[in-house]
Amino acid sequence: MTGMIDRFTTASDVYEWGFQTATPASHKFSTSAQTIQVRVNPRSDAGHSRYYSHSVAASDRTRSRQPSSAMDLYTLIDRDPIDKDPRRNARFTSNGSVATQASHASNASQISRSSPIIISDRKIPEKYPNHQENGRMYHGYRRGIYPLPCDEEEQDRLDIFHKLILDLGCGTGIWSIEVANKFPDSFVVGVDLAPIQPTNTPKNCDFYAPFDFESPWTMGEDSWDIIHMQMGCGSVASWPSLYRRVFQHLKPGGWFEQVEIDFRPRVEDKDGEPGRAMANWYSTLKHATEATMRPLAHSSNETIRNLQEAGFTEIDHQIVGLPMNPWHPDSHEQKVARWYNLAISESVQPMCLAPFSRVLSWTREQIDRIAFDVKQEAFDKRIKTYNLLHIYQARKPVEE
């Protein structure tokens, strides 16, 4: 780590591989609503383009962020390591005690797993006033325990080294753990409804579950440098509300990153069609999840519009094709396809089990049958089916 968190790379091999190794060519076009930067892989002259990106001009302050190469598909750059925002009241606390800014970084990794995460906006009690020593400001609470100052100069130094990262819907915690290991001077918090995360984690990583990110957060507004989320479609009732909450809890200049898969089956052949079972599975799942008010279907246009309306700028959108089997002639895409085939094969039945049984009253036998048929089509190389992986990165504007 060189003074700031320059880049984040997902723990998922599918995202880490990317799909191309050459720097894409750039083409620009515009619509009445937005300016789009499209980057097309030079190898895709035969209609096999698997990747493009566009940056949306959400305001006059918006500027495009282009990865240095197509292998940098999944990156998040922090351009402002020193946050001079004067509102520095948000603090991690454990068992209700308030931590000073100076001790914040060292105490963050000491948060007890048995106690809920609390970030307080309270100020230090007046009976523990900060004090001057050697021309610097030091903390008054438990005076002398922490040796470093707590004035604004020290706060700027801490902001360089100690980035706060929140992983929404962290699942098993694999992304949180890998980021914590890669950036030991950051502190990563993962939250999820299910307490399925490991207990043996890096000292700068902690998990809090059960946690419903659609309920009110007690995590301090303007507190987080990065908020990350992936695979949220199907579990969110109101994306506009969630984006507003994310925006409120990011520091000015902080970044939000979201990764989603659009499971609508697509085919490479212009005149081809996806398998009948796969098309039926997706349309039925789309209908069932819409009935629960938590739709699985993903719309990139709607996502970008919701991010803009929440106040985000510098919105970057990248798309990667995920082949369902190794039908593509490129050896690298074949490797990705084998892993994605395994992932989708293991996901078909769990994804539809609850929606089909609860909403549509399907029997387990009916669900197992359609899942089996979908898997058979996913293995068939004659059906050149793929899904789209969407990666969004958006910034909360720096206050002027």
C-alpha cells in the first residue's frame, strides 16, 4: 500500500480474469440524455464483442475514468486520499464507548463480534477535553494511552492509511477477506442477513450478521470511503432508497461499486435463440420475483438513472460477457466459460426453489425437472448462450 488504496480487485476469479488482454479501441457517440464512452475489443471484428464500457456524464463535474487495459475491468480508484471534510464526528464504538479520531484506526480492528456495529455521531464528553502538548492536540479520554496526536494534521495522515470499506450482502465474506488481506492498512466491514461468514478473519476485517441493509443503518453518515455490493438483484425492494442510503453514508469523494449478473439468456448467433428450457426458466423466475417485489431482472439504464438521481457522479459502467459453456474459439474465454458453467449449473435450482414454490406453488419435482433441463442446455455447445456481467462504479461528489 502506497499511501492510499489505489485499486481493488474482486476475489472472484471470473471478474479477476476479465475477458480480454488487449487494450480496447475507443469510440464515442452521444444521445440526448447522456454521453457514452464505448470501448470495443479490437479482436471482435467478427461480431464477437464480449466487453464494452461507458461513462455517464451525470453533471458538469463528471469525468470519465478509463482502466489502463481491459484486464483492469474491476478496479476502484481513490483519487482523494486526504479528506478535508470538517465533519469528523462519526466514530466506531464498542459497547457504547466513543473512540477518538486518533484512536479510531487502532480501535477499529478491536470491535467485538458479539456486539453490533455502532458508529456514533456523538462528540467526546466535555469532562475529557483534548489537550495541547508539544504544539499538537492529544486526546483527553483515557489520556496518555494512545501516543499519537488527534488534531486535523493527524486526521489527514490517518485518512491516507486507514480506509473504511463496507461490503453489503457479503455472503461468505470472500471479497471482504481478500480486500482486507490485500490492503492491511484498511478496515473492511461485511454485513449480511445470514451469519455464514468465517470467524478466523484478518485483524482488519469484521462481519456483522444478521444485518438487513434495507433497514435503517446505525453506521454513521459520511463515514465510508468505499461501499461495495454484488449480486443484489432479487433481494432489494427499492433500489432508489438503497442508493440514497449508500450515498448518505459515503464520505465526500467516496466510491460505490456494484456488480450484477443479468441472467436473461442471450445467444451469440444473430439468428439463434436460447434453449427453450433456459428461456422458460428465466421468464418464470422473472415473473415470480417481481411478484415478491424484489425482482431479479436487471436494467442497466434504470440502474444508471437511479444512481444519478441519488446524487452520484463519475458513473462508470462496464459489461462483460459470460459464456455458459466453452463454445467460443478463444482459449481464455473457454477457461472463463468452464468456471461460469460450474457456477450457473450450481445456481439454477437454488435460485428458483423458493420463488417457484412460494409464489407459483410448484412442487419440488417440477422445480428439479426444469433445473435439470436448463443444466442440459447449459452444457450444449451448439447453443451459444451467454449472460452479461455489469460493473458499476459511482462517486459521491467532493464538497466544494
